[in-house]
Amino acid sequence: GNVTLRKQQYRISDNRDESVHIARNFILGKVYNSRWILERAARDYALRLDVETIKKKSVFLAQSMGKIRECENAEELLGLEGEVASVYFSVFDDLILQQKDNFYFHGRNQRPPLDNVNAMLSFAYSLLAGMCGAALEAVGLDPYVGFFHTDRPGRMSLALDLMEEFRGIMADRFVLTLINKRIMKPEYFTKKENGAVIMTDQGRKTFLSAWQSKKQETIKHPYLDEKIEWGMAPYVQSMLLARYLRGDLDEYPPFFWK
């Protein structure tokens, strides 16, 4: 069955008009979950945050979801996704409530990361990409051929597509928790001569230990309405994507975290 599944994957990937219908659902999941992070922060830390500003950003994300849902053009979708990411990250620093002298976010930088927060985000994203790639392979899909991220030698485009839904809820929130609960400490980072910030061995060990614990937490899957471990969520989404490509589902159901 995997041969016919992959042939269908390649066929749709080569068709920009068809690809965008799957791609926009990945991005819908991302925006919905990003908005949920802001809403939850505004609710839980109302006395410590500028709730009015965060609510404005949340409203913008909600309005963007309507545009994404109707989007039929890959370039337009890319523009909407970039706009949403910029608005979401504009208040990310506000969500860091502890250790502000050493953990701050003044924008995303990645090759190389130039501060402690970006070093953690990059590490979390690489772990998440690996999980998504393995999940896609497990259900018979090719992680290198995507619908939103275009093909590039050596890039797991479909893994990066799938990962969009999980960036905020699995990586960003995880990083915020490690900082706000003081699990990660300033001494777990070192700056190289070129300005790149990397984790020490102890830092990586602490980070990975917390990551494994996070993966074992149970949640209720929003579409299946069944309890699963966080670590299984990319696999379940991969399975749903395969079912859509096989024609068993009318649409790919994004992971809308509640």
C-alpha cells in the first residue's frame, strides 16, 4: 500500500493547486495553536502581562485564520504564514516571566542562534522535526516531499510541513516552561567567538530529560477524541494525512489543541 500512497503524495506535491489545500490546513493548525498560547497566557497571567496588547495580537491571528481557510494560492499562503509568525513572536518575550536578565527574545535568529532562548528554540525544533520525519516514514510517507515547504536536497519538507502545527504547542511552550520554572539555567549556555550560543553538555542533558518527560504526558487528541501521549501526536497526524491521501477522509484534519 505504501507505493500507491507515495505515488499519490508525489502527484499532489507536483500540483501547486492541490498542494495548497493540504498546506493551508497545516498553517491553520499552527495559527490556531499559536492563538491558543496567547489566549491561555492572557488568562493565566492577567496581572503580569499587557493583556490588551496580547488580545489584539490574538484577534489578528483569528482574522488571519479566515483568510488562510479561503486561500487558494501558495505564495499568498506563505505571506499570510509569515505575517502571523511575526505578530505571534512580537509578544513572545512578554511570555518569559522569570530570569529575564539571561533569557530574552528580541526576534528569531537561527543560523546560528545568538541568545539562550533562540538556542533552545532551535534545539526543540530540530527534535520536533526528527519526530515528525520518523512518524511520516512509519506510516509510509516520504518525509522529504512536502506540500507547503518546497523540495530542496536534504530537507525533510513534509516533516517541516507537519511540524508547523506543533511548533507552538510542543516546542515554544516547552521552552517557556523550562525558563519560567527555572529548569534551564544561564550557566547551561556558552557563547562562541562568532557570537553563536550553544548549550553545554549539562544543558543538553537537562533539556533532553525534560523533553522525554513532556513526550510521555497524556492529552486528548482533538480529532480522534482519544487519549494519547504527546510524543504520539505527530504519528497520529501522519496517519490522518495518509488516510486523506488514500481518499478515506474528505480533508486533512489539523491538530487543533484545546
